[in-house]
Amino acid sequence: MGAKTGLLAYAEGEIAQALRRASEPSTEETVTMIGRLYPGHHVERTDDSSLGEEIHPPEGITYAASLPGVDIVCDRRFMIDHPSRLPAHLIEASAGRRLVLHAMHSVVDWLAFAVWENGRLVRSLSLSPDSGILENIGRPFPFEAPYWAGEHPVDPDPSREDEEPYPLPFHPLELGEEALRALFGFVVEGMPGPDDVDPDDVGLCGFRLTESTGSEPADEKTDPEAAVRATEHS
């Protein structure tokens, strides 16, 4: 599996339903949203793209869309180890709406997702085989139940007799795909279902954001990203 995501959404109802009926995003409304979510940043427009292409955009680039019923933002800076520590202004922007964060990185088998309802955190999970469970807040969602029940174990490699058992009861990226479908209505790997959203049909506006006041949209650097950079330079 090679999936990577850095995704945040503000929704008035079901995200999947809003994405299914999505048309071209309003550039003016999207620019306004970006200014609200990234205070103190210089905003420069770049080429537009789609949700299917930019769910894990290049570093320093943000893709977003303000659509009827949902605002969606793709940015690596949302890939934080503890989703509950998402900056307050991003949570406050969800007043009256559902806020959903989804982040995963295939190189280190890391997954994190979180859901706030009208500003109140109801669920947050972050885990990887190397770090274990970093955060597990709130009651698991129904789609998680089979994974915690041991119905999706990671089978050992038969060619490696000395291999240690997988340290988690399931593979984080497998649950990550299930969470993406349950919360957003689509997957990035595997076979799409007949009712899944096609993320390539969801247009996004592109932005290059330059920090000007020292503020960041996330309070902490992501260990998965740091680990990948360290590997690339070793």
C-alpha cells in the first residue's frame, strides 16, 4: 500500500453526499476560507487540480475547495501525531459543523483520524507499528469494530521464520482506507465501491502559502514526515 493523506473537511451534513454533488469550487469563497484558516500567511494562487490528485500535496502547497455543504483542505501540515492538538482556530472554524481530519503515511504505516462535532472532539485515533497507539480518544466508530476485534490481523511473512508478530491487531493503512470511505465516501487504494465518490471529479483550487508571522496551521511537526526525511538522507 502506498497511500498518503493530509485532509481536513468542514461539513454541514454527510461529506460524501456533498462531494457527490460537487461542482467547480467557488474561487472567491475558497480564497476567503484559506485566509481564515491560515492567518498571517501570504497567499499565492497556483494551478488547480483535483481531490484524487492532491490528497497529499507537495510540501508548501495547499489545495482546497469551498463547496455547497462542505469545505475541504488538503495539506501535509495537517499530518500531526496527536489530532486532538489541532490548533484552536481550526477547530473554532467548525462552529455548527462537523470537522474531520484524516492523515496517513504508507512509508511508516501511520494513520490518524479525528472527528469534532460542533467544536467538540468525539473521536481521535493515531497509531503506527513503531510508535504504537499515540492517541485513542472517544468511542470507536462502528467501522472500526472488526479491526479492534481481531478480524483483520496482519499475516506473518512465511519466508521470514524469525519475524516478530505485527505489534498492532490490524494494519493501520487498512483501517485508514476504511475510515476514508466511512468519513469521506471514497478510497485512494483498492477497488472503489459502486456508491463511492470519485475524488477525481472533485475540483480543488491550488495555493502556495508563505508564512509571514510565524504562525502555523498545526502546532506540532509530524513524526511520520520527519522519519521519511531522515530515511531519505541516511
